[in-house]
Amino acid sequence: MAKTRISITIDDDIAKAIEMYYRDKVKAAVDKGEPIPKLSNIYEEIIEKGWDKYPKKK
């Protein structure tokens, strides 16, 4: 699959939710002794699956 550079604009609520999701992934990786995921990979994952697939924390 060819990679394409994209630019997106997100609101503050979505940005905070993505940041918290990333922090949870980092914490889980540290707890398991695994490498810390790159933030760009997290965005790719979200774009591939769609943000609606991820649990929203309130």
C-alpha cells in the first residue's frame, strides 16, 4: 500500500481523546516491556479503522 501524506483538522475534544488513547497505549507498552508506539502509527491506525471504533472516555 502506497503511503500518502494527509493533513487533517480536529477539534479540541477529539485531540484530547486521541492523546488519552495514545497515553493508554504507551502505558500498556511500558507495563509489558514492549517498544513505545509512534504517534504517527496511532494516527494511521485511527484513520484505517475510523475513530468511531474506539471507545470514548468522558
